[in-house]
Amino acid sequence: MADRFQKLFSLENNLYIENAPIIISAAALLNDTESGNIVVQIKLKSVSKKNIKGVKISLHAYDVSGKEINGVEDYQYLDLNIPNGQSFGSNKAVVMPETTTRSFSIKSLTVIFVDSSIWENASPVFVAIPNAKPLNCELENEELVKQYKIETTNKANYIPNTFLNLWTCCCGEINSEEYCANCGTNKNNAFSKYNISDLTEAINLRLDKEKEERLELERKKTEEEKKKKLKKKQTIKKCLLGTTICIGIVLLLFTVKFLFGNMINYTLAEYYASSQKYEDAYKMFLELKDYKDSAQKAEEYKTGEFYETVTIQVGCTLNKTLEYYSPRSENIIVEAKMKVKYYKAVPDYNNVEIVFETQDYEGYSKIWISTYYRYIGEFKNNSITGKGKLYTSNEFFQEASRIAYLVYDGEFLNGMYSGDGKLYDTYKNILRIKATFKDGNVFGEFVNYNDDGSVWNKGTVKNGIMNSEKYGTSDERSDYSPKPDGFDS
């Protein structure tokens, strides 16, 4: 399909008129090699507080020499209900009347809102919104970038900026309202926290606190070692008092064990079993190996924690907090390491621990990454099914041994969120969404929370269509980018 359309010309990205209700995010002139038509494809984005129900646009057309030829009058985008922050129009093709068209410009623009009010500009003069600069352009120290993310959002990758009546969030989203439509960050917070002096002071406080915590752990460890050494010395003194008697007993027992060792140990293992000391019985039968029916007895009294390799199904974009932005989930089979507790040969599948690695789709960045996860909870029908909690690392701690960040707490079915659950911000460890889930995504009522625990938005989602108090009805479905080489399907 991509080879069907050949780009002939394009306007600058993110064109805007001050106080306009929309941004021209992208606009390109394409040659449809199958139909022979010359078409214009325009991606629009709402920055209006009022939902948009229609847009009319007229286009100037020019041939290869720059001479103006027949253009398009009042092409209409109809039957819309577009809330602030949502893009639209990129799935429409505006057919140009002249196949010799090689460039174009926007002649006029009209926006109609759901309350039937109208904004129009008969001869718009657009300017391009400057691209956001990466944080590391000015924050060269990685600790400064890390601290800014802590103070704002873990999606922060850019320097916040203002342009006309708009502002660009630290996550890269262009906004017109107080809260970012993508990450929920407050405008004042995004700008006020971008202060190198304040960030440096916050870093010093954080590092000092971390140092104090390390020193306190070391102090407690030293004290514990001293207590152990003292206890050991006291034990040695007590043992020395009965050295003669102990030597005699040990020699006697050694002789008996040498002659009747396996028989005695077998009897002792049975004694442990009859006394319900199953862990001791299991270990002793296991050591006896092939003596009599020791191997069978070991299996009967198997007790303790054991690791098993299992093949399980997992799914959904596990590290996204605004889950309803992605109605389709990646669903794959992975090999995982599962820790199961046994008591007298009976496994406890109500509280297993499973560590696995899978590929996640970062919805805003539109990239795939490999991520470690740890699940603690129920395991039914050879799958992650039932109630449980899912943990992961953040971008600074990717090792499996350091997974300690809560992602989801609730009900699962075949490795996917299903039923009542809560999604957490994995960097700040705070609740983001409480909702009903199906197939790994929000399907029903949801409540979305700010950093301080107050409600940011709430509503319902069904089949990817969101109806919320903040944005009304909107289609939140989006396609995943293809996986790169090396990622399983």
C-alpha cells in the first residue's frame, strides 16, 4: 500500500494561526499510482475547548512552473465530534481537479463546533510551530534529566516551550489547555520545575537521603554481624565445657552411622514425616536417593520453594498508563521462570511468582522495547488467571533482579488484564487508572487520576470508543508500528 502513493510536495509540519482552534499537523501532495489521481492528505489536530463537528477547507493549486491552476473549494470533513488534543483527517484524500498539480497552499479555513458556532479565516497566514528541543540539549547531566522526570512525568523528554497562545509540554505534546492532553502534566508544573538551580538542589537532597539510607543499612549490618560473632563466641565457650563428653558421643554415633547410616537416616526421615516436619523429611529422603523407596517418599513429602520453567501467554501494552489509548493488545507466548511453594507434595498456585520478558509498545514514542516483568498472584489452567499484581522496572533499572515497580493490581485472564483492576504510574508509584478491563484494555467504566490523587477524567470505553466527561465521545483506536527485526510476532 505504501508503494501506491508517491509524495510530490508537502507543507511544513505543525502550521498554526494565533487563537485558531486547529493545527495543520501535516499536509502532503500525493500521486495515487493506481487511480492516476493527484490527492492532498491533511492531518489536523484540535486545540479547541469546544468539540469540533466539521471543517471546511479550500486549496490553491499550482503546476510545475508555479502557475496557479484549478484548486479545491470547500472540501468538508463531516460528522465529527473531535475533543481538544485529538488528531483527525489523515484518513481522507482530497482529490485535486488537475492531474498536473505539483504544489498547493491553503486558501481558506472554516471550523464548525458542536454548538454550531463558527470560526473562519478567508486568507490564513500560517506560521510553523518550532520543534521541541530535547532535554539533554541544556540538561547535560543525566541526574538533572532524571530529577526533572521525577518532578514532572516519566514521559518528559523535551524542554517545555510557549508559542503564541499554545504551549509544548515536556512530553512533546502541543496543548492549549492547562493540563497536557497526552500525559496530564500541569502547564505551570512543567515550566516551573524546569529550573537548573532548583533541580540541582533537589538532586543534592535526594542523593544525601539515599546516602543516609545506605549508611543506615551498613550500620545495621555491622551491628548484626557483631551480635552474630558474640553469640558464636558464647556458643564455642559452652561447647568447650563438654568437649570430652561430646567427643565420646560423636565417636559412638560415627561408628553407628558408618555401619547403619542409611537405615538410621531412613528411620529418622520417617520420624520427621510422622511428626509433620515435612521439610526435614523431604530433605533426608532426597539425600538417601536410591535407598529403598526414598525417591518416592521424597516426592510424597516435597516441601519448600521450587523453580519451574513454564510456557505462558501474556498480552497488552503493559507499561502504558492511559490504557484506553490502545484498544488492541500484543498477545504472545513466552517462556517464564515460576517459583511455586509446595507443602507435602501439594503445590500452592494461589501465590506464585513468575518472572518473564516480553516486548512492549510505547504508545507515545511509537517504539517497541524489551522489558522484564514479575507477576505475583494466582495461576490457574496453566496461565496467569485470577487475582494478582504485576511489577516491572523503570528506564533506569532494567535488570530483572531489581524489579520493584507496581504496574497493575487486579484480575487477569490468560495473561491479560480482565475484570476490575488498577493501573499505576511505574515511575512515581501512584494510581493512574481504576477501571474494568477486557482483553488487556479498558472496557467499561474508568477513572483517571492526577499526581495528587484527584480525578482528572472519567467515563466509559467500549470497543475503543471513549465517552468521557473531559473530552466527550472520541475514537481512541490506534495502530501499532511494525516490530523491528529480532522481535517475535
